[in-house]
Amino acid sequence: MGKQDITQMKFFRDTKRFADIWNGLAFNGRQVVKWDELEEISPVGLAVNKELKTKKTADIVMARTGNGERLAILIAENQLSIDYSMIVRVLLREVMEYDRQVSELIKKNRDELRALKGLKKTEIPVENNTFTSGEYMYLFKKTNRLRPVSTLVLYWNSDPWDGAKTLHELVDFTGCEEIKEITGDFKLNIINIDNIQNGDELFHNRDVKDVVNLYQKRNDKIAFKEYIDTQKIFDRECIEVVTEMVTSKELKEYMQNNKEDEGGNLDMCKAITDLIQDGRIEGRIEGRIEGNVEGENQKGIEVFINCINRKMSKDEAQAIANISDELVEKAYIRMSEVLQRT
């Protein structure tokens, strides 16, 4: 497991962030998963019988709870490159969780059956009127139910995912096409972080918004800097994730040499600004800098408008955008024109 994997796992183990990424990506922003209903459980899945032992580990596994019971199992996998067998990995991990639930119910039913008669299993008569013959044989009742298991794969890579997204896509039905109709399928829930649109609307957690925004802007130096300038203060774990994204030695050194405030936050505005201006950020932040003054003015106006839209005062917005009073006036004219067209 690489350093970036570990950093992302640490970030999303926070239940508020975990709930927000699920609500944003799986439920289009609807607040279905509540953070205070989540509890992290073992990511290891085991399937054991007399002849075979199988172990599969997921990145993060959370149980959604209610009334003291587990209502659902939610799994998050961070994927940094394409694994063309990913759909089988996910399917196997989910099946192993269902197998675990079945085993627990079997144990519960066995204990119940023994308690009914006060006898050992081998001494219990088949005609016991509480269990049908099938329930007695397999120790699984008709009324027993399993809790749902679902996996969300977060894909962090600029290359499009061209692996199978359904089991049928991975299976070769050549010469037996008729079998396809009766072969069960399985869907992979995978999201390319680069392709997320309207993230500020989908996500409600500030840290999740920051990570997604900075990741998507990692190859555009100007947009990256503008976002840093606008937000200024970031959670330390957020910056740890971003640092691994841009492979910046300078950011790592800054984090090691600067302590966060009482809330666990770092002021990254000046640090990022200095590093970019000095040309010392390494890695993937390779966006072009427009050399002409007009281009810089337009960018300044856009930053100013963005700040105003975020409820900042005129003076704060102007200071961040670093533009003259004349350009501020132009910015207000542009905002007025937009309002007139809407």
C-alpha cells in the first residue's frame, strides 16, 4: 500500500467526511447517510471452511447503525490506477460480508434450537415444530434477512477508467451467448474524481470540498493558487492528501515546520503563494501562466467576483484578487451584466 493510499484512508476514516462523500456521489447530495449513525468496523473479510481460508481487505468499512443494530455496510475503496479485475475484487469482498452475516444468523439459530429443547444439536428431534425441515437442516430461517452491502470506488487518476464496470463486460460469452441471459450480473460503483461536476453543491463538508477542488485543479497552477487564496485556511489532513497528489517536497517541508491552530488547521495561503511565485512547487502543478497584462487582469476580476460570491467584503476580495480600483469597477459591471441576463 502506497503513501497516497494511506493518506486518503486516514482522511476518509472521519465519519463526517465518509458520510459526505457517500451522500454527494451515491445520492446526488441528498443527506441519506448520517455521520453520527456510522461506526468503523474491521476492513478484513474472511471466508473459512474446512478446506479453504480466504481473506480480503477493503480500504474503509463503515456500518450504518440504528436502534442498536447494523442497518447497512458501506465500503469505500481508493483506487490510484486501473485494476482490470476490480469488479471481481469488489464482488468478492461484498459476498464475504454477506457470508459473515449468514454465519452469524446460523449460529443464532443453532443456539435458539438448542435452547428450545435443552438438548445438544445431535439430540434435537427433526419434528421440532418451530423449525421446518429445511430450516432445521441448514439452520437458516425463511424469515432471516441480510443487511445490504455496497461499495463506492473513488478513482484518483487523470486517465479515463476503461476497465469493466459490470461483470458481464468482463465475462467472455463467445460461443455461449445464450448463457448470458441467465448469468447474474454485478455493477461497479466507480467515480472518477476528475469528472465530478458541481462539487460545491454535492458536498457539504468543507474538507471534502477542498480535497476534490484542489485535486481537480492540480494541473492548473493559476486555478490552484486562486482556490488557495480564496479559502486560505485548510484542515491539516486535507493538505496531507493534496501534498501527496502534487508530490510537492516544499509543501511537505512547510507542514513539518508549521504547526496547526487549535482547530487542526493550517494557513496555506501565503505558503502556496510564495512557492508558486518562486517556481518551487514540483510535481503536477504545471498550469500555464499567461504573460500578458490583460490576461492577468481578467483573472484578477474573476477571483474578485468569486470572493464576492462567497460573501466577502469588497476590501477583502480586492486584497485577495490584488487588483486596482479600476478593475474592481469593471468587476461590478460584469456582475451587473450577468444579473441582467438572468
